[in-house]
Amino acid sequence: MKITEVRTFLVGRYLLVRVYTDGGVVGNGEAGLWAHHGVVAEAIKELSDYYVGKDPRLIEHHYQVVSRSAHFMGGVLSAAMSAIDIALWDILGKSLGVPVYQLLGGKCRDKVKLFENIGGNTPTEVRESARAMVARGFTSLRMTPFAKGFEQETGTRNIAAAVELVGAAREAIGDGVDLGLEIHRNLRPEEAIALAMELEPLKILYYEDPLAPQSIEAVEYIARHIRIPIATGERFYNIFQFKDLIDRKVVSLIRPDLSLAGGFTQVKKIAAMAEAAFVGIFPHLMGSPVNNAAFAHMAAAIPNYTHTEHNALTGPMGEIVDQQMAVEGGYRILTDRPGIGVEIVEEVLDKYPYERWVIRESLHADGSVAH
């Protein structure tokens, strides 16, 4: 079997990839560098010069060749390689007639736990949203504890408002539902520490991305001063960054993105390193039903998986795949379809033009950049 073509599709907010073979088996993948899909698509086109004519089943070999030959690795190339890697595993599963999770060692679980996001800018709105999510069967919830316009407020005011909003969520859901916080890299170290201290009585399961990831030392400083477990890593794009994070012993959960951090080939290794350190895998998931399916296979096959975003795609655009994985009672239900279990429907893709991400300003009251 040989690869004959690697084709990209910019569809809505997604970058989908299909890898074609002379045996008629087609692999499906998706890239996860969501703010720069156009650049990643061009990278995939360049990388296809290597892949075309190769045996798609030599997945590890191809990853090593491309990653070692691309002397200037970064997020763009890693997202491109991740999308192709997912598609190659899809081809391998289809060629053998088995789901990808079987190729990764088999299922560690029968269904994949999901979390849903709480919305709202007031305590009343937060309570209503949280109760609605629990009523739909979710036992794991996450929220961003800042109201609209928080960038214009003082750190002290934002801390007080955040405690009020999180308290409303905990009051609404009780102690039978997990609650995590997505800080979205919006705080300075002193603010992150002060907020975490105020939130301790509210039983917060994790404190996600209090800072931007450029300085692990700064994240380490926060971790040494708080008692809420930290989760981070969604912007990391290679195994070496995750090794450094795990070795520093500052996080309880890491957030590799299968469509950014190296596909199945590398994220399986990242999960193994984390397993040895008793660090959980809380994947970062954005994208289409292609990513939803691929992530479910990875989650099924690693023992230290914790939970993943629901990431539902509803409405007409759901037709970009032949069928989506079902969600029941807060879990994504695994199937035994070969490969990753979904097929991109090329005939409908032209109906959904590419929605390119654009840069937007987010400013503090003094005019300085907030994020």
C-alpha cells in the first residue's frame, strides 16, 4: 500500500486532512492549531512531498523522519504532522478492520467521560447553567470565573467577583459533581495565588492555565504557593515540553492536544510518561467530529485519562462526517468501527466556507494588552 495524495480542507473553523492510498483506503485527520489553519494547510502541502509514495503503515518511522528533518520545528509543523499522523492511524485501523484503540493496546474503559462548560455573567445565570448541565447527565463541569468586561476591573474586584460566581456554581451542583476552573491565562502570578487561596473551600478539582505557558518557572512559582491542583499544557506541541513539565512536579493534570502535540504516535508516549509520575491526562479538545472521534480512541486506550470537553457540533455542519460518536449521560460512547470511526463527507464540505480567525484587542483600563 502506498500514499497517493494528501489533501487539506479548510471548512468552517476547522482544518481537515485526508490521506489517500492506492489500495482505496482513505485516512481522516484534523489539525489543532486553530488560530492559524491557513498556515498549517500550507505546511501540510509541503510535507506531502515526503509522504506521497510511502507506505502509510510505517507511522513511527515517518514521524521520526519528518520531525528530525524539519530543523525549525514549532506549532505549525507539529499541527501539520499531527493531522497526518491521525490519518495514518485511521488508515492502519481500516486496513486491519479494527478500531484505533485496539492498535494502541485495547480499551481501558468502555466509554469516555466528558465535561461541559458552565456559562453566565451573574450568579443567577451561573446557577441556571450549572443545573442545566447536571440535568443533561454531566458529572464534570468547568467554568471561567470572570464576568464580561473583567479586563477593565482591578485584580481585587475580579477576585471577589470570581469567588461569588464559583460559589454560585458549587451551591447549584452540590458536592456530587466535579468542578474545574479555566483561568484562560488571564491572571498575573500574585492574582492567581490570591484567587486560589480564596477558592479553597469550594472544592475545586483543578486550576487550569492561570498563566500563559511561556514560562514554566512562573507556573512552578504559583504551584508552590497554592493548594488547588494545576492543569496546563494545551499549547505545548512536543513531547520534550511535556517531559519538562512532568519532571518539575508542578501539575496534577496535563492537557496534550492530539491534533497539535504529535498525533497518536506522540501523545501515547506523553501519556506513558505522565502515568509513571501519577499525572492525569486531561486532553485539550477543539475541532470537528473528526477530532472528537480521534480523541475518544486515545482516551479509551490510556489508563491515566481523566476527562475531555464535550465539544458538541450541532446543526447542519454535523453532516461533514457520516456519523458522529454518540454522547449519553455525560460520556462519549465508543464504537467498533475500523479506524477512528468517522468518515469525512467531501461532497458537503464546499457548503461551509473557511472562517479565518482574526486578531482582536483585549485591553486593561489603562490601554495595555490584557491577555
